[in-house]
Amino acid sequence: MNILETERLRLRKMTMDDAENLLKIFSDPIAMSFYPGTKTFDETMKWIKWTQSNYDQFGIGLWIVERKNDGVFVGQCGLVPQEVNGQPEIEIGYLFARDYWGQGFATEAAKGCRDWGFKHLDSPRLISLIDPSNAPSVRVAQRLGMKLSGSIKKWNKSIDVYAISRDRKV
């Protein structure tokens, strides 16, 4: 089931059949360099189940991103409930297969998620949690109109919190 479409992309709910495609990202040490580590097939299946539980519980989650013209998997992007400094937040999360880096897909998908989130959710702001040394992800957040609003401890390191409020949406 499609959640949203952009000019070049279609975002849909994740299914168990997406495990092999997700492993193109999760098994790549370079793509996963800003996360605690790579994932195995079993860990990927748990990831999909966790994502599906977010759909059931919150009506949102990470979505599979495919090119509209040929249905090719390029990554995942979506809206994820998070807790930041004891407060509930909605994160725009994105992670793409390395073959598709540098083509504007992350920005395009994330903008679609930003617009969908502000249209369908009651959240006063949306955030992205980004490792400070992940310059490409920082640039995506900035293209969404997000500004650095603080940092938190996650995965035993400092993670920056980028945010955009509903009234500052570009």
C-alpha cells in the first residue's frame, strides 16, 4: 500500500519480503558507519517486525522507497516515534542503499515525509537524529529547513537533534 509519492519516488509500507533489499543497506559497513553496526538477516527481520509494530501502534514508521519508473528499491525513509529528553518526538529517518547516494533521493523522500507528517500528524515539530560527523545526512536535514536544536546521548555517543517546527515549514 502506497503511503505517498513524490516526483520520482513511491513510499510504501515495509513487508517481510523487503528483507533482502534492506540487507543491501544493513550489511554494508559503509552505509551503516554512523549506526552501532551492520545487521544480519535475523536482525533485519526483527527490524521489519519493529517497523510493522510502529504502523500498528502509531500509524507511522519507516517506509520502503522505490523509484516510480521501475519499482527499484533505493532505501527506507519515514516517520518514527522517538523519545528525546523525556519528550515524545517524531523523527524523519532515512537510510539509502549506497548505489543511490548523491542522486537527491534522500532529500526528495524526506521532504515528502515532512509534508505528509505536518499534514497528517498533530506534532508541533519534526526532528532528525544525526551523528554530527554524517555530513550528507546533515545536508538533507538542512534542505528540509531543519536547524540544529541540541544533542542527545544515543548508542553511547553524542547525536545531534535537527528540528523544524510546523510554523517554519518551507
